[in-house]
Amino acid sequence: MGVLPKILFIATDKAALDGLSRLNPEVQVLLLPFETLFKFSIRFVAYYRFILLRTWVILLLLQSDIPVTLIESDAVWFDDALPIINSYASYDIVSAPNGATERGISGGFIYLSNTETTKTLWLDVFRQFEDRVNALNDESRKMGYIVSEMKILSKELTTTDIRVKTLPIENFVSGLWYKKPQLRDITNPVVIQVNYIIGVDEKIKQAKRWGHWFLTDDGQCEENNAIMKCQ
């Protein structure tokens, strides 16, 4: 689909860096080390420190006058979604919906323009999130969900004069696509964000069950026609 040359992958350990580099010669990947001695799960403090790092990287890019389309690796792409994003360049923020309806901000698929409005907003989001994460001193502690950077962003959007566009749910859907037949009936996905399921192993099992897993046992990718057949 010609997507890989347009994407910068950020790996947080050497194994991920090497694996992504071997996957395809077109992959652009850099190493930004993130280490923790504690359990790396959405219910633990270390996870939120990782998300704070990501929030900081986005801030650096925006302040360097670089617009950002943030995507996550736990997603299935059936076509190049970036031209669709570019067609909404007049907006400050463009996001995929985050549920079963066409609303909400998706932390796994969001475009942030390099306008002064967006820069100021993201700096505020970063500072608020940094304060919350820094108040969590015990990284080994299991905890409930804290207010994430995307929840802070969603709250700020209600009080900020900023141009926001939610992408059509017909083409950009959350992981509820796998759980709700009625959602599958009304959509023709370009991208499915594989959220609403926790754990890498569980995500892989689900992808294989639906024919959305294209990595062979020897570490190669299936041909494009195998990807297109699963739509």
C-alpha cells in the first residue's frame, strides 16, 4: 500500500528495533529506550510513565513545527489512511472514533496539526498529565485507571476554541468491531484499532481468529492479496 515509507516507528528496546528493521527494508525505525523493572500493563504505574514519554515525544515534534499522525501498532490497515487524514488538513485535530458511535478521541489514531492552537493545547495536556504521573511514586503498584492524556485532552476540547474532526465510523472503527455484529454490518473499515482487548497474546489470538494476522512463522509478511481477502 506504500504506507511504510511514510511512517516512523519508535522502538523502546533493542529487540523491537532489530525485529522491525528486519521486517521490511522500507521500515524507518529509531530507538528511544524505555526500561522498567516492573510489570508493564495498563493497570500499573510503569505503563503511564511510558505514555508520558510518548506524550513528550509528540510535544517535541509539534514544537519543532512538525504535524503528527499518531498511530499504534495494534491496528489493522486495509488501505493507506494517510491521504484521508491529509484531506482534513484545515482542522487542528483529526481523530478516529473511540467506541461504537462517531464520537470521542482515539489515543491510537489521532492527527495533531502544527498550529499554534494545537501546540498550546498539547503543552497544557502534557503538563497536566506529567503532574498526575509524577505523583505516582511506586511503579510496582497495581492500580485502577488514572486520568490518561487522552481523557485530559477530551476535557480540554470542551473549553478550547479548536477545530476538531472525527473520522467517519464507516471506515475508522475501534476494537468493538470484533465484538458487535451490528457495527460490522454498517462499516467497511480502512483501519480497525485493536483496542477493547488487553494483552499482546490476546490481541494476536483475536487477529488470527478473524484472519487479520499477516505475519508468517518465519517472520515474513503475507502478500497483499491475503490482506485484501479478509475484508
